[in-house]
Amino acid sequence: MSGGHESNDDLHHELKLRGVLGWIEYRLPIFNWINNAVGTNYPTPKNLNYFWNFGALAGVALVIQILTGIVLASHYVPTVDGAFASVERIMRDVNYGWLFRYVHANGASLFFAIVYVHLFRNLYYGSYKYPRELLWWLGLIILLLMIITAFMGYVLPWGQMSYWGATVITNLFGAIPIIGDELVLWLWGGYSVGEALLRGFYSLHYLLAFVIAALAVVHIWALHVHRSNNPLGIDIKGPQDVLPFHPYFTVKDLFGGSIYLIILAALVFYMPNALGEADNYIPANPLQTPAHIVPEWYLLPFYAILRAIPDKLGGVIALAAALLVLFAVPWLDTSKVRSARFRPIYKQLFWVLVADVFVLGWIGASPAEGIYITIGQLASAYYFLHFLVLLPVVGKLESPRPLPDSIATAVLEANRARAGGRR
Amino acid sequence: MTTEPKGDGSRRDFLYIATGGFATVGAGTAVWPFIDQMNPAADVLALSSLEVDISGIPEGHSLTVKWRGKPVFIRHRTAVEIQEARAASVADLRDPVRDQDRAQKPEWLIVVGICTHLGCIPLGQKDTDPKGDFGGFFCPCHGSHYDTAARVRKGPAPRNLEVPDYEFLTPTLIKIG
């Protein structure tokens, strides 16, 4: 980079390569491809905050899951008789097997945490709005596949929670009228959760990781068309609004990534079982159900919605609707303003929704009895109220604060205000 | 970074080198478990020695046992076989070793039954097997001939059949590995 300040024409950072790299580039322009994707030639809104770390972090988390998963798969035995013992063998006998399993299990938890922050970042800053609806959909499809993949992965150790989780979730399909019973029989490949299901889940768990990876590439592709949204939620107007992705945001992502790795290491090395269920260290027993079946924490809100409806089919429909309603959010939100910064009412509703989801998580982990049932029903009802009623209505009624002219002017103003405050 | 005035780079250089060095050590530390997980696991290493009772093998007969997933040939040699093995001129062998250095007790030949050419199992353990031109073992895959001390005498194999570590715990009980 020449000089401290860049002129407006200076933002086109085409790589000029010589020697071996130039020879390759002439035949396969991979270096400019990378440079256009995450390099100096990818203009990025200059005002991105740390919530924009979470997309890159999700990518890192996925790579960690795939790498550790490949190792685990090479020591795991997908049979009813061998699964539990092979996981224990990984823990005790395989060199660093404990490390791979703990990174994989806690990595899955952190992957969901990252993706949830990523999702709520979008809800706050309105990133799902025109022209990023399809980008939002691709993210939601990835989330759906993550849920399916995580559930299948949780079944593989064949402990009590694995077995009974698989039993409960596959029985959900029995709620479908007419074909339900046949469908469950088909899923099981037998008269109960057993060998056929375990092997099928193993195969699909492995496959879906790569389907997710492929969809992540498409997700990033769609992102690059209209580029990142930003905390102001206004479009890029010109070169003064952007900075090259590298080095400004690679460094920012590296910083966030380091913190993520520290948290992952802390979980893996100091509290590897904190997020898991102790019951899953008991081998699967088809003749005894654990007293209290709970999914992993990242599925608890959905589990609470499932249990809120005192009807088998109704619960399943509510569970599916809780996810599917997110696909309609770009059209349910009637406001033309993206960022909640300029939407005084929506901003508050956003935080109520966050609180509501935490309440649902707490209810999902609580026993299905007494006051918990009522709270769960209220919280579930509010979840749908937010998306189906409040979101469309508030968009119409609310008068948003004035938007800044451009990212650049807003950034300069903020800097001036900060400098003034210091004086 | 051309924006850095000369002579003022030491602080930034230090940061680059420290970060890069730390990242390199971190990457190496992360890569090692991926390599080491492919090494034999603790339960595999625990099975790495095997005790065999050889009292039931009559002279002129053999027993094949599985050790570390490979066949080990235990042959109770006849006086003729021992004599043949010791009579061979060591200097003329492809992989010159004296029979005395291969068999702790002359009547017991203990070798790993894997041809040193490409890993097939040579014939010669059963009475009805072809034993090759030198009365020991014959590998049918590519035609290697081994003598009664399991030394290669003919064919493509580069080395003699491997002698595993073993010891006689009692005159009739050996420990392999």
C-alpha cells in the first residue's frame, strides 16, 4: 500500500504475479480468485463490528468438525455391539483419541453457539432483507442440516441418551397422519431403533458434513454478490465506504478466531463434559428409559416448543414451524430500514425475542410438569407472535430514525464525536 | 509495508515474528495428534507379545501362530534340516547370516512367515506343501526359495524371513515379541 491514505482509484487490487506463481496463475487464475474472495480485492464495509466475525468463525468451526470427525470415523465401529466400546477405546487407547472426541463434541456446541450469534446478528441488523434473501435462506438450510447432522452424531456413541434421543425423535415422524407408522418403521429399518438406523446415521452424519461444506461455499458465493451488510444497514455508495478485506478484516477475524480457539481449548482441556449429559456414558439399554431425556443445549428451545403443544401432531408441527417461520422473515419484516440501530421499537422487541429464546432453552431443560408447562406455552406463543404479528406490524407503525448519508460520513462523524468527547 | 519509516520497523518486526512463531508452534502442536492417532493404539501395543506352548509339535512338523496380525512359523526341525542349514556356505548367501545366529535352539526355527519380496505367505509349513529347491519354504507369488533356516536362496526376495524377538520362558514355552 502506498501512502497512509488511499485514493478512490486505488481500490482495485489485481495481483500481478511472476515466476512459478505467474505460470500457475496464467493457467488457473486461483490466486486472483482467492484475492477476490478474501484478499485485497474484496471491498468490505469499513464499519463492520465484531459481530461480523461469526461467519468466518463458523467456517473455521466446520473445518475443525470435519478434520476431527474424519479421525474419529477411522476408529469408530458403527454396530450396536461395537459402537459404545469403540468410543471408549478412542477415549482410552487411541493416541490423542480423547482430544479428538472432546474437540468434536465441544466443537459442535461452539459451532451452534457461533451460528446462533450469526443468525441473531442478521435479525438485529436486518441482513436478510433485499437483496440478501437467498443468502439468508442458504444459511437457514445450513442450520437445518446442522441440526440433523448433530442429532445423528449424538446417536453414534450409542449411550442411553443416544438411544433414547433417537427413539424420541424418530417417533416424531409417527405423528404424520396415515403414513406415520410405516414411516417410522422405514426410518428404523426394523421394529425399534437398532443396527440399521445406527449404520444409516453413521453414513449420513459423515455425508452431511460435506453437504454443509458445499452449501457454505454457495452461501459465501451469494454473500460476495451483494457483499456484507453492515451495522448501519445502508448500501455501499462508493470506494470511500469500504476497505480491502485483507489485511483489515483478515486481522480482525484472526483476533476473533484466537478468542474462539481459547474458549474451545478451555472447554476441551478443563471442562470437557460440562455441556454433555452424564447419562450418555451408560451403554444404550432398550429396556430402560432414562428418568429425564434432554437434548443437547443447542436444541433445547426447539424441544421446549415441541413439548408446549399437548398433542403429538401439533407439537411436531410447532417444532417444524419454529424453524420454517425464519424462512419467511424477509417478507414478514415490512420495514424498509435494515439496522435495528434506527428502529427504536424493533430494537427492544429484538432483545425481548432473545430473552424469550433463553426462556425456551431453560424450559427445554426443565421437567415437563407444573409451572414449567405454562411458561413454556407462553414463551412458545410469544416466539410465533414476534415473527407472525409484531414483525409485520411494527415495520408499518414505527417511524425509524434518519439514516446517515453514507457509511463514510457516519464513520467520520462517529470519530469526530469521539474526539470531541476526549477534549 | 513501505509506509514504515526505516529504522522504526523493529517494533512491528517483533510483532510479526512473535505472532508468526507462535502460530507455527501452535500449528505444529495441532498437527501432531493427527499424525500420532494413526500410530498403534495402547490396546494394540498391549497385544504385542504372545506366549506359545510348543510341547505339542513333533519333530519335522510346524505350527503357525498369529502375532501382531502376521503369521509366525514355528518349526521343529529334524537333524537333517539342521545339518543342511549349517552346511550352507554363508558367504554365498544373498543375506548372509549363520544358522546359529537365527535359531536360539537348533531344533526350533522361529520366523515371521512373510516373504520379504512383497509380503505373501510362503508355503512349507504343511507336510504336503512345496518347500522349494532348498527344502525350506517356497513363496508361490513370485517364486522365492528359502532354505531350512528360512534364508533366501533363489528368486526375487531381498532378505531372509525375519526372526522375531523371542525367548524360551521354559523349554516348552516361548514368548514372541
